[in-house]
Amino acid sequence: MPIDAEKERRIIDDRPPVFRRWTGVYALVLGFLGFLVLLFRLFTWHYK
Amino acid sequence: MSLLDFVVLFGTLLAIAAYGIWKTRGSRDLEGYFRGDHTMKWGTIGLSVMATQASAITFLSTPGLAYEQGMAFVQNYLGLPIALVIVSALFIPMYYRLGVYTAYEYLERRFDLKTRQLGAFLFLIQRGLAAGITIYAPSIILSTLIGWNLDVTILLMGILVVVYTVSGGTRAVSLTQKHQMAVILVGMAVAFLLVVSDLSRHIPFSRALEVAGKMGRLEVINFSLDYSARYTFWSGILGGLFLALSYFGTDQSQVGRYLSGETVTESRLGLMFNAVFKVPMQFFILLTGVMVFLFYQFVEPPILFKHTAVRAVHESSRAPEMRDLEARYSAAFREKREAIRALAAALEGEDEGAIAAAQARAKGLERRAEEIRSEAKDLVVRVDPKMEVKDSDYVFLTFILHHLPRGVVGLLIAVIFCASMSSTSSELNALGSTSTVDLYQRLLRPRETERHYVIVSRVLTAFWGLVAISFAMTAYLVENLIEAVNILGSLFYGTLLGIFLTAFLLKRVGGTAVFAAALVAEAMVIALYFTTDIGYLWYNLIGCGMVLALGTVLQAALPGPRQRRMEPAPKDPVASGPGRG
């Protein structure tokens, strides 16, 4: 079975939506995690 | 359960099973049976990954954990988003570029055959046992509902899952998981709204949260450095990171999910979906458990949530002792309820002194109620020494059965069953595919037809189903189902992750060094488990760290070539990867 070079390129060569690079997506996700931790800390402090 | 509940329950189960069978009709090749044709979009992958992880255990055991211990368990998931970012950035491109079919196939390309087999073996052991717990969880429901013997229930439930998995394959699992996860999310939201609605007859929601906080149930984050504490921010962010990294990066039941993506982008977005929504989802499930705890501060709960245990005593000669305990428990409950009402009133008055006094009284009465419960558990054991009395996994189930309206009960039970069947079938399918591809096809019969491998994989899937059923029949020994799954994973995942991280990061380390390091690390982790009281999440870090460190040291002492040249996948139908058409 021959390798479909165009299909392979399309599968591997990816770009995220909105951001130009994946590092932008990762920064957003990790920033959201930091926000959640802050919220949890405030939640714990408020109801303690 | 009413007739309507049974109609909803069995109607939903049959409809989903029929949907899965109908969608996989004619699927007789490996591509369809194992990979779902590589056509999945990020939404399907995201929900499928979430559904594979969130089984019935999540729905049953987590609220019970919050009922007993509060919200701290959510910290276990704090490392998960970081892990998914690493898997997305490091693992996915590597798997796609090499065109691997299973995660362990990569290890042979990078190291050697024995390392691939070790990786596959570690996966098969821990996932085979974990699948047993996944079968056990819904079986306790059926056992409680109908009053059947638990072992008989496990056998019936397990055989049903095995038949469904063997006949349906991965494609049916992936397609149905998307819908099942949607039903689960809706079911959870309905349960939360109903418990808040029931609770609001006794206390406003905002005041209820304050009471829960004073009763020690809303401590979400704990920055303590106590290494033996089970849930802290540090164990969650570090140990949880390594646990999640191992699970999502090296566990075939998850790798198989995201490698079915149409492109790398779809796979990555599916994981990022989980990175964003998993922690809030767990928080929400735990909060539901806290709401159930609050509900039972105003409505008297049974002395033990496992009513079969109480019934066993009532049917024995020691029934008068249980009746006496129940009377004392009712009296303690009524006193506690008044103390909780006093605490709520003090909170409303914002009088710090009154709040502290009411809080101390409520906690004291809670301890008294717990002591009576302990006496009841001891009595159960005296009547039936084999009876398991740990009942936290029955808390949410009891609430569903006794306090939710007709129809909704059946729907929620169906959700639990569907979630369990979905997760179990995904696990069994991954076990079958790994056994077939990494062991049978690689070692025994490398040049057979696709049809032959499909038949073998079906036989091996059934075999792993039997292993899981056997383990499920001893699962009553474990303390809490969701913890049992995490402990089991932590015992093996660290070593497995260490092998993969060595492959990715330490280019100079070869197969023999990492193989020996992994054996030593696994032996050390198991020894630590039996001899120390270290929080289980740390095993992931310890196992992984030991493989990385020992592998480097051993490699320095070993002669010979260190790095194999990486080759793309061969073009045979079994070993070709998702990017190979």
C-alpha cells in the first residue's frame, strides 16, 4: 500500500484555531487552571 | 423502583446497545474494529476521552467521598490539565509521526522488543484489574436494588459487558460514548438541581454552603506539606500530574481514543477540551455529594447506607441490638439537626461566639452519630464476618432511590449503567488490542490475515473480561472504589511513564538500561506500598523518577549502542498508524 504523502502532510501539519501557535492554546489552558486554583483558594477561605 | 423506572432503565440500556450493534454491523476488519476509521472530530474525541475516564465509579463513589470527607479530592485532578498539555505537545505528534497503532509499539521502535513487552505487560496487569473495579461499581447497584447476591450480579453484569464489547468493538464504543457522556452530564445536572431543590425546603442554598463549610466539607485547597496527607495541593499538582500523564500518555484505553482523530489538530483539541472541563466537572460532582450531606442533616439517613447489611442483622438473633442502635442514632440525629439549625441561625446573626459554640456542638454530635454508626458496623461484622460494612459508595445511590421522583430514578440508574458499560468496554477493547498487536501478532503469528486477528482479538477481549470479572468478585475488600482505581493505577503508571519519558527525553539511554531500571522501580514502588504510608499519588512521581534516574546511571555503566534509529510504521494492515491511510 503506497504512502499517501498529501494525506500524511495534512494530518501532521496542523494549526490551532484562533491562535497562530499551540503555545497560545496551552498558555490559555494553564492560565485557566491557575484561575481555578485561585477560585478554589478563595472558596476554601470564604467557607472555612 | 417503580415500573416506570424499570421501563426507563431497560429501555435506555436496550436502545444504546441496539444503537451500538447497528452502527457496527458489517465491521469485520481491524480498521473498523480497533480504530473507528480515523474519522473522529475533536468534540467526539473530547467526550469519548471524558467518558472513558468518567465511569460509573465517578458518578457513584465521588459524591460518597464528598459526603464523608468533603471537597479535597478535587485536588487530585489539578495536575490533569498540565498533563494533557504535555501529552498534546509531546506524545501526540510522536505517535502520529511514527504511525504507531498502540502506545507500546513505539517502545520497540525507540528501545527494543523486551521494553515494548514490559510496557504492554504493565498496562495489561493494571488495566485488567481496574476493569474489574469498573464492573463491580454498577453491580453493587443491581445488588442493592434487587437484593441479589453480589457475586451473581457481578457475573451477570460482567458477561453482559463482555458480550457487548466482543461483538461491538471500538467503533461502537467511540460512537456511543459521545451520546452517553451527554446523558451523564444532563443526569448529573438534574441530580444536582433536585438535591438543591429538596434542600431548599430546609435551608437556603447560600446558608447551606456556609453550614457545609463549618462542618469541614468545603476545604477544596490544602497547601499542607504533610507527605502522608492523602489530598493536598502539592500531591495533586505533582502526583496528579504524573498519574494523569501516565494515564493519558501511555494507557492504551486513552491513547486509542485520541489516535482515532482525523488529524493531529482534532486529537489535540479533544484533549484540550478535557483540560478545561475535567476539573470543574469533578468539583461539581463533589459539590453534589456535599449537597447530599447537607440534605441528610435535615432528613434522617439510615444508620448504614448499605441496607443489606442492616437487614442481615435484623434477620438474625441480634436484631434487638440493632433496633437499640437505630433508636440511639435517631435521637442523636434529632439533636444534631437542632444543632445544625442553631448553627444556621448563628451564621445568619453573624455572632462569632454563637457560631463557634454551635459549630462545636454540631461537630460533637456528628462524632457521636459516627460512633453509633461504628457500633452498628461492628454488630454487622459480628453477625456476618464476611459482610463489607464500608458504605460511602451507597450514599448517593440511597439518595437517588429514596428522594428523587419516579422516572428520574430509572434515568439516573441507566446513566450509571451506561457509563460503566462504556468505560469497561473501552478498557476491555484496549486490553484485547494490546494483547493481540503487542503480544500475539508480534511474538506468535506475525503473518496472518486481518480476519484471523479480529477473531483472536475477540477471544482475548473475552479472556480479559473474565479476568476483570474474577477481580470484581474480590473488589469488596477495597475501601473506596474510586480510590482503589487510582491506587491501582499509581502502583504501575509511574514506571510506565518513566519508560516513555526516557524514550522522549533521554536520547542516550538504551533498551537494556531502561528495562532494568523499570524492573527495579516497579519493585521499589510495590515495596513502598506495603511498607510505608506515603500518599498513593506520590508513587507516580517516585516510579517515574526512579526509571529516569536509574536508566541514566545504568546506561553510563553499560557498553554498546544507545539510540535506535526511529522508523515509521511498516505498511501492514495491523501495524500501520492513523496517518497512513
